[in-house]
Amino acid sequence: MSTQPSPAPSAPPALSLTERRKLATQLEIANAAAELFTEHGPDGTTAEAIASRAGVALRTFYRYFRNKQDAVAPLLAVGGERWRALLAASEPGAAVPTALEEAIAEALAAPDEAAADGLRQARGLLRAAAEDPALRAVWYRVNQDSEEQLRPVVARLAGEGANPLEVRLAAAAATDAIRIALESWAETDADVTGPGSPADLAVRCLRELMGGMGVLGTRQRGRQD
């Protein structure tokens, strides 16, 4: 892995007032959908009910989302956005497995009740997705999008000499580690912290998936020394 520093990705432009309002509306709809899915399940929830709970017109709902399952995509994606930002803040040239592990552990931690509630909300959605193929498809799409957005972040950390295939594998492994950890946790009644928590499971998954992955793997040092 190259240790030469690479330019940090430029900060995204600030959102306009209109864009912030649109994002706020999307999140209100998403939270309403998540509440109703948890209370009644996807089959017992309609787009009309979601719009009513969010306090928007039905046409506004369809302006942002194609169907009721799609409405929760912003909530399912927010965790990935947070941990990519944490990873992007790592120093260029840092050991990729270590940087991934630290970012995942911090992103899935529950340092306060708001973070804990967010994880519990994700648990409810993943339990609902187990019985609803359309909701499951949204979850898989969110993970695929997250993996694609993660690749340039991993590439920057790995440096110019990194193999593109291994960068892609590292991004896939990290994304799947989080996905599998959250899905496995959702099947249990484990707490949001401690053994069996999302952070605990995700770190364990990442270590297993990346253990033998060439120059990006955790065994790199042992093979070279």
C-alpha cells in the first residue's frame, strides 16, 4: 500500500434553503413510514397513511418516493453516510483495515439515546423487510449504493499503488460486514451496546471478511515481515 498522501476529497457544497427543506420533508416522510411499518407492517400500511402521518399531501409523497417501501430508504442510508464521513476523515496512508474498523465501530456505537433509538428503528425495519420482498429490495439497493460511494474513499486511503480490484473487494467487505451485522442483530434481542451489538458484530464480520485479502488484509504485515 502506498503511504504517499493523496488529496482529501473536497467538501460537498452547502445545501440551499430549498434543498434543506426538501431533505427535511423526505426525512419526515421516512420517519412516518418507519413508524407505521413497525406498528402495522408494510402490508398494513398505505402511502396515504404515511402521507397523513407525515402531514403532507399524497402528491407530495409521490414527488419524493415511488412507493411506500422506498420511503424508508433515507433512514436506511443515513448510517452509511455517517460512517463514510468518519472514514473519509482518516489520514491518507492509514492502514485500511484499521481505518475501516474504527469508522464502523464509531458509526454503529450508541453513545446517546438518540443513536440508540436510531438503531432500534433500523431493527424494526429489518424485521419488517424479512417478510416483505419490496422492502428487502430497498435495503439491498441502499447497500449497493453505499458500496459504490465507499470505493473512492477506500482508494484514497489505500494510495495510488493499491490494486483497484482489492479496493473494490475492501469496499464490498466493509459494506457486507455492516449489512450482515445489522441483519443478524435484528434477528435477536441483543442490546444496542456490548456483546452481540451492531458495532460488536460488524467488527467481527469485517475481520473475518478481510482477514486474507492481500495488501488490504489484516495479515499483510505478517506475510511481509
